Amino acid sequence: MEELQKALNDKNLTVSSLPEKGRCLFTTRDLFPGEVILSEDPYVSVPNKNKESPNSKCEWCFSSSKLKKCSGCHVVWYCGGTCQKLDWKLHSVECKALAKVDKNRVKSITPSIRLMVKLYLRRKLQQQKIIPTTATDNYNLIEPLVSHMPDLEEKQLVLYAQIANLVALILQWPESEIDIKEIAENFSKLSCNAHSICDSELRPLGTGLYPVISIINHSCLPNSVLVFEGRLAVVRAVQHIPKGAEVSISYVETAGSTITRQKALREQYFFSCTCSRCLKMGQVDDIEESAILEGYRCKDRRCNGFLLHDSDNKGFICQHCGLLRSKEEIENIAIEVRSMSEKASMAISSGNNTQANSAYKMIEKLQLELCHPYSINLMRTRETILKILMELQDWKEALVYCRLTIPIYIRAYPPFHPLVGLQYYTCGKLEWLLGETEEAVKSLTKAFNVLRITHGTKTPFMMELLSKLDEARAEVSYKRSSQNED
């Protein structure tokens, strides 16, 4: 702990423990928007695996191009010799272990099981001095992570015990070196502390364990954001953080009511948030916000008021114009939405994007009758339609839907949230593609102003954004000069 404290002091940070929170990360000087607070490579990481692309990413960099399977274990993939060499100290021992596993059983090895196998192998290699340790890179940092084992249901405990035995089977170590109970507890630690590694556009690539960053606590109004540059996890300030203040990030989706956020936190992380936003639960502002984000719209389409239960519990009354909307009317539309959602999901599963597009547009139509204009559910439906239209290469209509989502994004997220910047970026690219260059400059500028805070300015992703913005500005300038000459 002393070594970690010293390493963090060099980064203007310090760790303290609070009775109600446990370990917390505090600043020892003022930090400003866009400033890197902390960066960390994973102690262990694995790429995602799914039905669509079961072996689609490089083990080291998560790239999806020019992949070749490891000839030893036939489980792990690499994009080239460079990544394979960087990973070789760890994979050389994992490779031997995986090669001994029965071929039929190999298929049941999930990313989380491989993450645990790699965790124990890396610990052993560090004990043997094959892989060096540092103050911020050693197994001792895993031990203080909270597991919440006493909070788990019996069913989950049994599952962890079963997969812990599978890990032991893969490792094939002597009984004196294997502690099944410890492995099961570490699975619980991973569940609460591992992070989804995403690309610059927040698309999930894999999972990694970052024990130092795991010290950072949650807030529904975080002063920092966690993004990834390859496997490197980077925490940046999104607002001024005064000296002595606690650094916070968000563990869950913050676009939603306090009740929804608290439910997600309790189910995944076993705690209730006490941030300034959550402390307002039940107050007038919080009730209004919840009714707007997750509630129903007024019966009068010209009114943007929000609805609350009436005193007789017969329906919902608009808090702006006073109109009553019956429970039966709302439930009937909700039933239609659920029915159409099943059809839309089936169309997506079958790969029929045209049919899925029609189904989701019907859902959107129903939600426009049911939900408040700033509804999160309506936003999610439009995001899905946007994704389908992009796959169908219907750029014109995709731009329409991208623009429809932005007002809800602005309402649901803080100003410097990466999703806001990324949506502006998508909008700008579509506008430029369709020849709306002046609008593209506006959107790309807004995207850059947000993402330079969350993503920095020197990554390849941000350099590409800046290059597009410069090109679009040059095109606008050229068009205007041509018009002036005419």
C-alpha cells in the first residue's frame, strides 16, 4: 500500500478510506477538464467472444484484421508477430495449459474463465520474476478488491464454485497451489471490478482488470470519464476538480431515473449511490426528470408536459395542462409496443434489416403516442433505427434519425459526455457525405469540443476527427470564395 501511495503521489493523487465507501481516490492538486488523471494497462485482459464472431480479435491489441490462430493452443488469435511477442511471456504458459484441454471442452471456455486462468498464471510468473512487478502492477492490488460474496445468492455461489473447478482443471496445478474458494471469490471480484474495454466509439472489444482504476468510486454526476486507447485505460477530468476532491466515474448508464440507476447499481455492484443527484430522489426536480425520461406523454400532442399518477389512481394527469390519460389507454399501447418489439427482435436475429427497419419504425410510432418526447425508450428505438439505416446505407434517412436523437442526448447526458460528442461526430460525417458541408462543420466542431475533453487530442481517432473537420472547413471556404467570384 505504501508503494502504491508513493506512485500515486507522483501523479497528484492519494488513496484514503471512508467508512461508508471504502477506498477512495483523491486529488492533491487542482485538475482541469481534459487533463489525464490516471492511466493503467490491464493486469489481465481478454477479447470478447460472441456467436457472430467467436474468434475475431487479436489477443493483445483487439484488432480484427489479418488474424492468425495460435498454432499451439488453437484458441488465441493474433494480428501479427509484434502482438504475439508482446503477449508471449504470459501466453506461452497459457498456451500449454489450453492445448491439454479436451477439444470439446475448449468450446465451453468463456472469456471470463480465460481471464481467471490468465490472472493466476500472471501471478505465478510475477512470483517467479519472469514478469516484473511494479507498485501499480502486482497481484497484491487484486487482494483488496471487494468481492461481495456475502451478498450473493446461493445459485451464484454454486456457479462460481463450478467455474472455479474448471479453472483448476485447466491449470492442472498441485492441490497445494490451488484454492478453489479463492478462485470463486476472485470471480466475484471480477464481476464487480473488471471493465469493458471499448474502442474510441465506445464499442465493446474485451474485458480487462485494472486494479488501480478500480479504486475510483461511482457517481451519477461523475467529474471524470474512463475511456480506452487500445488496452490502456485512461481517466480524464470532465470538469474542474479542486484539490482534495474525490475522483469519480460512472459505473452504469446515467441516462435514466434515479430509481433505474439505483436498481442497476444494487444488482451489479451491491451498493446504493449517495451522490448529489441521487440524494434528490423523491424531490420535485427528480420526480419531474424521472417522468420525462421514463414516463408518458400528454394526450394533447401540442403539450410537452409530463404525467404523474392522479390521486384516485385511475390514470395519469399532465402536470402542465391537467388532462387525464387513462391507465387502459396507456396499457393498450404498451402491449402493442411489446408485441412489435418481439417481431423486431426476430427480424434482427434473422438478419432481415429491411423488415427490422419497418418494425422499429412502427415501435417509434407507438412510442410517440405513449412516451414523453424526451423519453429514453424513444431515444433507444431511434438509435436502433439509425444503426439499421447505416447498415442499409440509407444515409439520408440515417441523418434524419441521428438529428432526432441529439436533443434527447443533450437532455439526458452531461455536456461533456463522450456519447454526446460521438453522436455529433456521426451527424457531421453523414452531413458531409450528403453534401451539407456547412452543417457538417458545425456538427464536427461540436463533436471535437466534447471529445477533446473525454478523448484528448493526440489519439489516432481524434487526429482523424480533426482532419475531417479541417477538410470540411476548407471545402466551405472554397465554396464561399467560388460564390464570391461568381
